[in-house]
Amino acid sequence: MLYREAGDFKTSYVADSQTFPIAFDRYRYWVVLAVAFLVVPFFITDYTANALLLPFLIYSIAAIGLNILTGYAGQVSLGTGGFMAVGAYACYKLMTAFPDVNILIHVILAGGITAAVGTAFGLPSLRIKGFYLAVATLAAQFFLVWLFNKVSWFYNYSASGQINAPERTVLGVAVTGPNTPAWASYLVCLVFVTACALIARNLTRGALGRQWMAIRDMDIAAEIIGVNPLKAKLTAFAVSSFFVGISGALFFAVYLGAVEVGEAFGINKSFLVLFMIIIGGLGSIFGAFAGAAFLVCLPVVLKLIGVDLLGWPTDLVAHFQLVIVGLLIMFFLVKEPHGLAQLWRLAKEKLRLWPFPH
């Protein structure tokens, strides 16, 4: 079998601690990236981009951010939708105030602004935790949505209250606006999700990630051994909000093009991203991708089977989707708290030992 460590010797600490210690995993990683960057753009269509690929990539960034905060640092948050709105509106204000600046810089700056806002709303985590912290972040969700609805400066005094992304280009190709080709939107989101995943992976494997996990497992013991809870919790909120802000900016500028805060970034968005990391796996970067892929593909698959193939009513299929998601959340919380990521790890371990007895 190819999936073996036999003959794959490590001669340095760097080689022994790399993200993919098995050679087959490393080759597969580079193959996936090569296909994503060099093959998919030539075959992408508007439907696959808007229904599957763009939502998957954008929600993956949001799920990575929330997973850092909840899965690695143990700080429950129900304000993801509100922080995505901060990223979207920050990107909109930057795009309209500085039209000559590259849109990619606007997206990064929007993430930075969201990080500052997230850090401010993370201050209650220094005194409260658990259910009370969840309620505090839920209050942040409602406050941010109310703020963007009521203060007309955020949407440039538009009569409709809606924000619309101006057309912007990268290397002469439109990446926002109605004339954007599907492959351009896809590549912009793919670049951001690749960079965010690499940054998150390195952070969680480093000293900062170990501080987050120590706070998550037992904050009092972590403080006794020298972990600064102020630094650990606020950096978790800042990094998480940075990723969520980037996803909100991409969701508005590259994916939708026009949003209204109550519809696009309401409480349902916060729960959707939370369900992604619960199903995908808490404390796992791969789990963020797995959960995002599952919840993005589920409604498409159910529509193809239920509506197109079996002829069921659309509202029945929509309710059936909610039932499936609810059952899966209960299953993973009770039977497998680490979600699809843990099932994937178990499958790989069995493959490594096959055909020998387990």
C-alpha cells in the first residue's frame, strides 16, 4: 500500500514536526492545490461557482476563524454573523473612500478592522465564560446588525439601506461587479482561503496555539503554569475576528455584490458557521473545511434528489434539510465531539494498518 510510513525517515526536528509527516499526505496536498489552482478555473461555470465553490471557500474562512476561538481557545461565540457584517461594511467603506487602492488590500484591511472590533467585544471573556460569554457575543451580534441598520453613514446614506460593491479589477480582470467572470471570483477566494489556512495551521501549532488550548482545557491551571489569560483570550478573539472579517468582505464584495445586513448577516449566519465547526470537528483546521463543504453541498444534493428526481415540494425539502442538520449535530455532540475530522483520522489509521488486524 502507498499509505505507509515505512522508509520515510526523519533526519531533523523540522522534518519530524511537519504538518504532513507521511509522504503520501504531502503529495496529495500538493496535487489538490495544483488541481484547485491550475485545473478548476478552466472548467468552472457560473452555477458551480455561485452554488458550490464560492460559498464553500468563503464559509471555510469563517469556520476556520470560529474554530480558532471556540475549538482551540474554548471561547463560545454566537456573534459570527455580526463580525462578518463588520468585515463587509468595512470593505465597502474602504472601497468607496479609496477607489484607487487594490481590492485585495481592502479585504485585508477589513479583516484588521474586524479584529479590532472583535477584540473589544472579547473583553467580557476575561470575567465570564461558558453560557454567559455566549450570551454576551449574541448581544454583540444583535448590536452590530442594529448599528449597521440605523446609522446611515455605513451605507453611504443610500435610500434602500443596501450596500453595493463597485467594480474593481486585479491585474486588469474584474473581480467585483456584474461583469466578473466566475474563474476570477473563484481564484480570489481560493488565494485567501489558502493563505488563511496556512496562517491558522502555523498559529495553532505554535506557542500561541498551545496557550489557546491550555486556556480551553483548564484556564486556572494554564494561568498557574505561566499562560497570560488576557493575552491568550484577546489574541484568540483578534485572530478569529480577522478571519471572519475577511470572509465577510469576500461574501459581500466578491460573492453577492450587494447585501442588506439583516438578511445577509443575521443570527442564522452565526448559527450556520457554528454548525459547520460542530459537524466538521472542533479544534481542527480540516474540520472547518469538512463542515463547510458538508453544509454547502447538503442543500444542493437534497434539491437534486428531492425536488428534481423525486418531485417533492421545495418547502418540504428545506424542512428535511433542517431535520438532517439537527440530527447530525446531536449525533456528533454525543457520539463524536471531534466531528468529521475525527472520522477521517480514524479512517486513515485503519488504512495505514490494513490488511493487518487492528
